[in-house]
Amino acid sequence: MSTTALLDRPAATAPVRHLRAVTRPVPTVETPAPAEAPAAPAQRNLPPGTAPRGFALYVGIDEAKAAASGVSLGVLVEALRRTLGELAPDAETYATVALAPVGSGGRDVDVVRLALHEPSAIARTKQEEPEDEDRAGGGVVVDISRKRVLIDGESAAFTFKEFELLQYLVLREGRTIERTELVTSLWQGATEEEAPGERTIDVHVRRLRAKLGRYEDIVRTVRGVGYRFDRHADVVIRYGHGTPSPDRF
């Protein structure tokens, strides 16, 4: 048989399948409405009269682990800042590194929270000693939970602003605080006439040191910069659930 004959032969007709009419109604497919922007999550357990002003993000990683991932702590901080800059250009950030003794056990993030004096972490790990023990011992007790200072077992007559100043330094242990930061942080909402000048801070510090007596050196002067609180053998810090958080990223 020739090839031409094959080409001229009509192709086999495929069997026709007869479909029965569908008698039940076909469901209508509705076009979904445009998705609405997600509602802001409800704030939980906010004390009356308060409003959120930001958040703290604790990152548990040391330089060795960061280096193993090909980055450094500084690179991570800057990457987070860039992301915040893209998502919320008006956000203000502050980053600090948590320092802890070499070989500190436990999870990295828990060590970081304790090193940065995160209130709930402190509350879970530090038990309050009885008040009788406060009065029995010497040294300085800065009792943040009760807003008081004990010197050699006796309550010191600190003014509200003097205690705020000491507390601000204590909660930022090891960091030098500039005078401008103390003014803007401790006199928030004050008018230009009410807010003290930078040199007035020196007067407040002198009064604070006078009341600390022989323990005055726990508030250190960093010449030309500001003031710093360093850990001191004669000082005990008492934290409570209401302890304000220090500035962090």
C-alpha cells in the first residue's frame, strides 16, 4: 500500500459521548470582596491610664555564634534598624549590648534579659529579703520596688527627683548617661522654663552624693560626658514587678 493511499484515507471518527443536561442549579461563584487591612491587635493587660510607646526585643546570641553565621552583633542591630526604617520611618531606636560573666549558664535570651534587668526576669529569679535584714546590714540598698534608699540600714531622705535620678542610673548600670539625656528623660513634658539646664543636673548629683555620704562614689562622673553607675560591693538593688525598663532597642 502506498503512502499516498494512507494519507488519502479518511481519519477514524472518534466516538461521540452524549452528555445529559444538568438539571440541578449550578452554584454561583461570588467574587471575594477586597481584603480589609488587618485590625490592630488589642492591647492586653494594660494598666489604666497607660498606653504603649514601643517595645523591647531581646536577642540571645553571642559574638561567637554570630560569627559562625557570618555576621556580628553590630550587623544584626543595623539590619533590624534598616527594617524598622522601612516599615516605620518615624520609629526611634536605641540598642545596647547585654554583658554577662564569661561562662554564664542558661539560655542566651534569659541571660540577656537578666543582664538588661528586664523586670519580669528579675522578678522570677530574685527573691525579696525581709525588711529586717535590710536594717541589719550596712551599705546601700536601692529599693526600686518600694521607691526608697537605705543607707547602713536607715532610710535616707531622698526627694522624688533625687530617687528618680539614682534609679535612672542604676537601671542603666555600666552605661555613661549624658546630661542632655538626663534632662530630657527625667523632665519629660516640662516647658523650657521648667526644665533644668545641663549644669543644673550637676547640682542634683551633688545633693544626691551628699545624701549617700561615704558611698557617694557609686555615682561616678565621666568627665566631659555625664554620669555612670557601676556595680558596687556595698550596693544592693531591689527590683519589683513595677520596675521601669531601661532604654533598649
